[in-house]
Amino acid sequence: MAGAFPRQLSAAYRTAGRRALRVTIAAAAGFYVLLYGFGRPVGATYALFGVIAMAGLSHLPGSGRQRAELLLGVVPVCWGLIVLGTYLSVRTWSAVAGMLVVGFALAFMAVGGPRFAGAATGLHLMYILPSFPPYDPGSLGERLVGATFGIALLVVAELTLLPEPAALPYRERAARAACCAARCAERLRSAPYVLPEALRSTAGALGTELRSSRVPEAERPAGAGVRQRALAHTGLAVRTLLGRLAALPPPVAGTARAGGAREPGVLEAVAEVAREAAAGLRGTAAGGGAEVRLRRVRRALTAAEDGLPAAQRRIAALLEVTDAALAMSTAAGLAVRGRAGAVPVPGAFWYARMRAPRLWWRRLSGHVGGRSVFFQNAVRISLALGAARLIAGVDTLPHGFWVLLATLTLTRTTVRETRTTVRRALVGTVVGALVAAVVLALVGGDTGVYAVALPPLMLVAFTLGPVRGVGWAQALFTVVVALVFAQLAPATWRLAEFRLLDVLAGSAIGAVFGLLAWPRGAHDELRRSVALMLRIAAEIVVATTAQIAAGGRRVPVLSAPGSRSLRHALVMAESAYAQYQSEPEGRGGSEERGGPAGVASWPGGQDWQAALIAGHHTLWGAGRLLVSPEPAGVPALEGRPAESVVRAGDRVAARMLLVSARVDPTGDTAQTPLPGPVPAAPLPEAPPGTPHAYYATVSWLASLTADLLRLSAEAGHAGGGAGGTEAPVPP
């Protein structure tokens, strides 16, 4: 126990202590009122374990009010699980079948975002609890009342006992970044036409605060609905806008006057749109005139005639700025007004007119398959729980509930982590069982001693367990459950023996399925998904540059060719990346740097986040270049511009394929070293009159080249900029 209580409590201890206090008061109150006040041991058991399930063993994100709202929402789900578990537990085969189906469904809930993922463990426990003796459907009413009473007490505790302040909402984060973009646009209107270092640093910091790793789980826009998708899209667009503004080249001499013929008030209109988007996100918007004006300015900018290559490059950069600003404005409108928001360009906002059931179906169906880490985790845990229920039912293990509880809480996504967790858990359980056996032998049947000792022990267990690790948690929880069951029925020291045997059985089952079902966790899946994403991106780069060179008539389409496949591949890669970061190998081999340029790198030179950024930039750029909101004719490139664009696209695509071959764990070239970061050959100077599409394509390929160079940089090399992204692309 040495070192368990530091002289000055850290933030982790304070957070765990506040949660432990709420769990202890709610669980003990429900247990004692129903057991000693009304003589209802079944109801008391469900009240206590309902609280422990939803707050002690689950990680519900957010403030006290947010957790209370989530708890109220899951009460009907808990009723359904208790009813289902009660009736299916009568026979072993039906209990096992139900465990397989319900276990998979609850684990697969994680595709809905952190709130669903956080509640999954508790809901599993609410189904496991009635799946064991006594098989008494007649006590169903008491079970439902007990669970409801316990959760109701927990809701009150979350609202009143040491509530944490709510975190900064994502909408406010996006609004602050949009306001900063407006200031940047205003500053770039006058000499020296570059951002001051202080403003650049502020823009980078605000953009970084929109990264999912920097946003509290309860505030992440990870849902499948229109508003949540649009809010994630807003964060991506405003970060891109900040990056484009920071990289905007200065105007050519003689063209810098605001409102001039060559730059007809572009930055002024961008600033107005950014301010209007920020006001809308804060709920104080008044009309949408700024977006209409920016679209008019963009059309004028596109029609501007200037043969100077430097001026054309400036125009191409300004068009990227306006497109990012328009995307931000449209996404912000959808995030605020939902399906009622105006969507002039359907391609990037394909989800805007879809109803919630259809969007959820797309989310769920997109993750059904062996390439989704959510699907892998759901299969792993459902098979482990089904096997545990079968063994507990066939062998009629005493307190078989503990077998499934151990399987549920100790199974990890990698076999290495499962092995480490099980070893520590068994050591902790042995220690806890010895302590519990001594207490039960000494105290005997004096339930008053157990009743007095239970609350302080629960407080210590739920404070130290989350901070000190699984060994401490298992040791203390073993003593807690011994004191609980000693009050429900006469108990001897053998109760501690049963607890140890059940945890050993559950741990062994978890270890077996951790070994059999995707034992490397997200490691291989991340490599496979990134390799596939880069192959699709390479195809899109080649097809896009070829179409730009050929020109032709553009008609309104939903998205650029191949974008749906790339979007889905990005979702799979980002899901695997998120899980990889939560695993010991991902945590141990990565170091996320602060600041706008921080990225996570791993030994071997793979900068996974830079790969994801390259995928996003491919998707974004192809849409900008090929998707037109209205019918338009695009002149073909001729001579050297056409040849140089096609060759540059081929070089970018070739490097994507090389990276893909290196990271793909199924290929025979996985360990082939990448060529060093050799600068690409400079493109020839385009002759006067070259179309805007040439310069826009060159700018896009340059950003992709920078992304790909970061992929082969040494571990720790920073990159990404304010325009980088972690925001998921909706499937």
C-alpha cells in the first residue's frame, strides 16, 4: 500500500474520488433502503449493481448533467436487458444464444461515439446480472424496481454531489476558430500581407483545439445524425481555412488594393462569412447575406483575367480560401439548423437531406465486416461472453456471474495487453480473496459489521482502483463483493474461494479469445486500412489530373469519382488509428506534440496522422477541382502545362503506392524502405493565359507532396499545420 496516498492528491485522485463518492452514496443508499428498510434482497442487489454497472465499471463522459441525461436515456434499455436476461436464463442454450447476440450488439454500439462506448460495459452488466440463478421470472418486477431505484439515486448524485463544470462545447471551439479566421483575413488585406507571429500562433492553437484528441469525449461530434456530422465538418473546414490563410502568398505588386479588379474584395467577404458562421454557432446569427456575397465574389474571381503566373497562383490560393470558407459556412448552418440548412453544393454535404435512421444505417452497415475494429471488438467480446456463460451453465459454477464479469472487464483488444491485465488482476484477486477470507472467518454472521464497513471500503475501492490499476481494483472489489453477499445470505470464507476461482475462469476465457480473435488489436488493421486508403487516393490523383489536363464540360454531380470509396476507407483508417492510440503499443511508441504542428509518429518512419491528412487532402482537392455546382466548360490544358500536371500527378500517385506497399502487412514489400525526401522537380513556368485549373491543381499536388514527405520522415518530425485533421469523415 506504500505510495497509494501521496501527500498532495493529484488531479486523477481528485477526479476518481468525486466519482467514488457519488457511486458509494447512490449504491449504498439503494442497497440499504431496499434490503433493511423493505426486506427486498433481490431489489437491493439490483439497486447496488445497477449503480456499480453504470458508474463504477462504466466510463460515462461529460459533466454531471450530461451523465445524468445519458443515464435517464438508458433506463428503458436497462429494463429491456433485464427482462430479456431473466427469461432467456431459464435454459443454458437460450442464455448462451442471448449472450452472443446481446453481447455483440452492445459492444458494437461503440460506432455511435464515446457516449455509446462508455455505456456499453454497464449495459453488458445489466444483462449479465439476471442471466444466472435464481431463475425466477416471478421476481422480475422487483428486479426492475431495484435497478430503477439505484439508477435514479445515481442521477440525483450526478446532479448534486460535487458536479464538474461542463467542458467548452465543440460549437464554441469552432466559433472561436472562425472568429480567428476572420481576424486573419482582415489582417491579410493590408501590407505586409502576412500574418504576425502572434496571430499565426493563436490560429494554430485554436485549430489544434478542434482535434478530436484535444476535445473531451462528451463534446466530440461523433454521432451519425446530420447536426453531429455537420459539426465535425465545420471543425474540419475551419481548420483548413486557418491553414490556407496562414499559407496565402502575398499579392503581386499592383493588385493588392481591396476591391480591385483582380481581387474583388475576397478577403473582406471571407472575414464576413467567418464572423457570420461564428455568430450562427453561438446562436446569434442574423441572415445569410455574407455567404451569398462570397459566392458572388468567387465567381468574379474565377472570371478574372491575368496572364502573370504569380497572379494566377495568388488567385488559385484565394479560391482555396473561399472554398474553405464556404464549406465552413454551409457546415455551420447545417450544424445549427439541421436538415433545414441550405445546401447549394450536395457533393461534400451528401448527408444533409438524409433522415437519421438512414444515416445510422449507413454508419452501422459501413462497419459490418472484418476490416472494422468496432466489428472485431464486438465479435471478440460476444464470443468470450458466450463461452463464459456456457462454461458457467454447464459446470454450474457458484456465483457464475463473477465469471462473466471477469471476462467482460479483463478482455483487451490485444493479446499482449490481455496477458498483462490478467496477470495483474489475478495477483490482485488473490490478495483480495485472502483478505476477504480472513474477514469472513473472523466476523462470521454479524451483518452489522459488514454493513458498517461496506461504504468506506467502496469509497476506497472506486478511488484507488481507477488510478492504481487493475490489480488494486480487483483486490478491493473482491473484498467489496464479499461484504455485499455476506449481507444477502450467510457466508463463510469459501465465498472468497469461489470469487478467486470464478475470476480465474473468466480471465482464462478472456485470454483465450484475446489470442484467437485478432490478437494484434488495431496494429495490423491500421496498416491494412492505411494501405487501402492510399491506393484509392492514388487512383483519384491520377484520374483527377488526367481530367484537368483534358478539360471538358462539367455537370453538377454529388461527388468526384472514387470519393465515396475514399471516404469509407478514411473512416476505417481513422477508427483503427483511434483504437491503436488507446493500446499500449500505440501509447508507448507515440508522443503527441503540442502546438499546431504536432503529429504522432512511430518508430519505422510511419506518421499515421500524416497519412490520414493526405487522404483528407485528396478527397477535398478532387472535389474542389472536379465538382461544379452548375454546368460549366473547363478549357483543356495544352503543351507543357498539361504534360507537367499529368507527370506531377503520376509522381504523387507513385509515392502513395510505395507508401501503401510498405505499410501493408499482407504484402511482400512491406519492409521495403521508402526513398528519402527528395524534393520534386520544379514545374515549368506556365505561359500567359493558362487556365485557373492548372494553378489550382499545382497547389493541390504541392500539399499532397508535403504530406507524403512527412510519411517517410524520421520519428518525431513535426508536420500537419493548422490545416491538418483528426475529424472523422462520415461514412
